[in-house]
Amino acid sequence: MAVVGIVEDNKKIRDLIQRYLDMQDEFECPVAVDSVEEMLEYLEEHNPPDVLLMDIQLPGMSGIKGIGIIKQKYPETEIIMLTVYHDSHKIFDSLVAGASGYLLKHTSLPEIKESIQTLLDGGSPMSPQIARKVINYFKKPNKQVSEEDYGLTPREHDIINGLVDGLSYKLIADRYDISIDTVRAHIRNIYKKLHVNSKAEVIAKSLRGEI
Amino acid sequence: MAVVGIVEDNKKIRDLIQRYLDMQDEFECPVAVDSVEEMLEYLEEHNPPDVLLMDIQLPGMSGIKGIGIIKQKYPETEIIMLTVYHDSHKIFDSLVAGASGYLLKHTSLPEIKESIQTLLDGGSPMSPQIARKVINYFKKPNKQVSEEDYGLTPREHDIINGLVDGLSYKLIADRYDISIDTVRAHIRNIYKKLHVNSKAEVIAKSLRGEI
DNA sequence: TATCGATTCGCATGAATATGTGATACAATG
DNA sequence: CATTGTATCACATATTCATGCGAATCGATA
């Protein structure tokens, strides 16, 4: 049976979720407190829960700060944020701090139950609206920042992949069944196109996403 | 009524989805082809669909490359990947290229329908397993997962920074006002600590956030 | 005080890399 | 058909890198 903890300062919501989860055969919810500090006290004397439902806006320490502290001491505990905030900053900060799921407060009790199960099954519960923002995170920085076109040919990309994998000219030649002199030729052209003159710079450029 | 297009090389799957969607009152699925190239031809003469379901492994151009081309010409069209691949690279590449959702191929037809509606409502359909990988992306560069302690000294970190900047031993020596032999000495120690034996590997490790 | 780790420097050698100057073959393009 | 670009290969040379060995200084710590 999975053990779930709750950190939520609204007593009504807290009690509601706790009662609901305790009613379920699959879950046990022995601890529901209204601040990170109280949860930390609790954790000093009890086994950490498998899952924590956590609000962001809390008396005392914020939930986001709490994630970091709790995950550091009890890395096995998975944390799902349950909050009214849907702005990108709070979402990202939570995920970066170590949260594994992010739900909005209008989420129904059965959906919360389902989300906890999803988490225990190795998934990350997230509402589609939240997922959308997370995905947008990937889009913005790239389209603008990177994506320069150096006019590299497919073969040149192959060679670059070899370099990034830390291979020597000889090993790259082996990988693609070409002679080491051909590798040299390609690398010379790559250097020209990228305006660099060492393996190191190519690797750095590539891993920074500039190619 | 929303217009949906399909790019999928498995004829059985393609026809199945097309027939199913066409049966729905909410959707119309006038185009289902087996390559990005064909979809591009179609788009030249028709209005772009609202949503595209797209495979990754395709004859000719890959679906990931296709995303970029299609989103550039028809930015209003939303793209959902529908694929067997669940490795992080493909997921990230797809999202970065501009996909708005990512489903695995075992997704049922009603779930696909639901996902399209989610997308049209401004959400991003994504299975919990995929969401999990996306979320892990946020965690890695930070605290828990990575950051092995190789016991590198501050000076060694300096030298590594020099390498990552693409500098030669001589330039690193200049930067820190030390002799090239000292640089050599540090690099020898770094190689020992990181268990590598080339600049390339150090740079790769560093830029992947493993140091 | 004696030891240890961090930092510094030197010398030497073989391996790998950077760069120049060629060449051939093929496919696509005008 | 001439040109251009990709991909292939060869030879030569200078530079850079990897690595082994040794050693001095200095601050901290046992």
C-alpha cells in the first residue's frame, strides 16, 4: 500500500483529499500538514511517504523551496505539485527543483488518485495545459537562439557525430568504412564551414546546440 | 470541424486511423500519406490541416525533419508525433522541432481522438511515460541525477573551462599565466580523475553536464 | 614535524591532429 | 556539355596532444 503525504494550507482541501485517499484501498495517508516545516518535523520521526502532494503558496517556506529540501533528504519520495498557479515560472521551478508531477487545483479527487498511480507506475502526471507550457519551453529558446545553417552535408554531420562521441580520426574512418584521409578531408571542410580549427571547437559547438 | 492529416508509412495503421477519424463528427481526415514529401506536395494545393499525426521512421525524410519544414511553412498546423520510439533523443528532437504532442503507437483510437481534442483545446497530449522523460530533462542538469563528484580541484575546473572554450594548451597557459607544461600536468590529472584520455571526451562530458 | 594534496615547472617521445596540395568519380544543375 | 558540389583517397609537414618520469614550493593536517 502506497503512503501519501499532503502539504496544503487550506484545511478544507487538505482534509478532503486526506479522507478521500484514506478511503482508497491502495493508499494510506497518515500525514497532512499545512507547511513544509511541519512536514520536515514529521519526516524526522517517521518513514518518508512514497508520494507527497504539495501546494506552492504556503505559510513559511514555499513549496518550491520545500521540494529541494525534501528531495535532498528523501530522494525516493516523489512529489506532485497541486496548485492554482499555472504560470511557466512556477512550473519550471518546480520541475527543476525535483517535482515529478504538476496538477492544477481543479483536478478532481479521482483524477488525483489516478495521478498518484501514474506516478508510482513511473509516469509523470501532468494536465495537458501544463504539458503544453512545458513543451513550449523547448520551442522558444531554439528557433531563435540556434539553428544557424552552416550548409553542412549529411556526411559532414556523420563525421561531427563521430567527433562528439570522442572518436579519433582512425575510429571515425572505421565506423563509416572510409579512409582516414577522407575523414581528414571532411573535417577540413567542416572547419571551413564552421570557421573553427580544432576538434574541440566542433564538439563544443555541437553540444551547445549551435549545429 | 477540424481537419486532420496523417503521415504514416504503415498502410494498415494509416487507413485504420483515417477511417476512424472520418467516422467522427468532429473530424475530417482528407489526407493520409506515407511520407513527408507527399504531404508537402498535398499542402501545395490544399489548405493545411489543423492537426497532423506524424510518424518518425518514414521512407525518405524523417518525421522529425518534416516537422521543421511543415511548421515553417504552415505554422498554424499542430503536429502530434505518433511513433514507437520512446527514447529521449527522439522525443526532445521532435519537441524542439515544433511538435506539440507525442504519443506512442499503442495509443488506442479513442485516446488519439481525445488527444487531438486536447490539442485543439490548447493542451499538449502526451502519455505519462513521455511526460516523465520530458520532466527528467529538467532534472538532470541540476542536482539529483548528475553531478558526480570526481574530486576535481578548482584549478582543474579552470583548465576544463579552457578546454570547453576550445583553447589549445598554449592558450590555456596564456589565460592563466602558467607554463604549458603545467597545463599538461593538470590535464593529465583530470584525465585520471575522469577516466578519459582525450580533450574531446572532457569537453563532451562537461557540456553534457556530467562534471 | 612529517606527510599529503594542490600547484607549479621541465624534458622527452610517439601518437594524433591541422593544413596544404593535389586527384578521381558521380550526380545534379544550368 | 560544362560547372558545381559531394564524397572519396593520397602524400607531406608542422603543430598539438597524450603520457611517462621527475621535481620544487606551499599550505593544511595528522
